[in-house]
Amino acid sequence: MRYTIKTMYGKKYIIDNINTYDDLENNITKIIGTPPNIQRLLLNGKLITSLPKSDSVLYLVFKLIGG
């Protein structure tokens, strides 16, 4: 599958040949440098926890940490 990742800063990244959600998070970490525990991936405005079944555009946002 091919996934296009759009960041909140307007950058686009294309990631190919992903089999699991963890592989996707790890590839995003390699490319962008954000750890998986603060990554949130959205599809159609909803948080995803597993890979979509088709090629998709996913939006990467970050979990806010603090009080």
C-alpha cells in the first residue's frame, strides 16, 4: 500500500510497502523524527489505530503533553 502523510506544517511524505500500523509509525519516526508515542494519525477526521485497506492520505498531528 502507498500512504501519503501530510503534516500540520504542510509537508507531504509518501510511504510505500507498509504491512502493519507499527511499521508505518516507525517509518514516520525515521523520516520526521517524532516518536510514535506522540504521533496521532487521522483519516477523514478520525483517529486510526490500524491501517486503512486502500491507499490513503493520512494527517499527522501530535499528542499534547502537559498539564
